[in-house]
Amino acid sequence: MSHHHHTEEKNYDSYFYIIALLTGMFVGFVIDRGLIYIPIGGVLGLLTAALFIKFLVRGRHDA
């Protein structure tokens, strides 16, 4: 049962990463200072998602 629960968490993690990537790319597009900001926004979005999952989501599960 706990293995199945762990698998569900991994699926949610991928949703966080996808949403963060798309949102970061959208913000990079909205900045409109050049096309280079779109991938930079995507990378910053992924880093933000990684920190969010590592510190907030995992910390709440352990508590």
C-alpha cells in the first residue's frame, strides 16, 4: 500500500514540474525582452518547482 502511495506522489511531482515549466516559459514570453528569456523562464520555473517539492511538499508529508 505504501508503495502505491509513493507512486502517486511521483505523478504529482511531474505535474508540478510541467506547470512550473509552462508558467516560467509564459513569464519569459510576457517579459518580451527577447526570445532568450523564454527558456530562461522555463529553467527558473523548474528550479522553483524543485525547491517547492523538496522543502514544502516533502516537509508537510514528514510532519
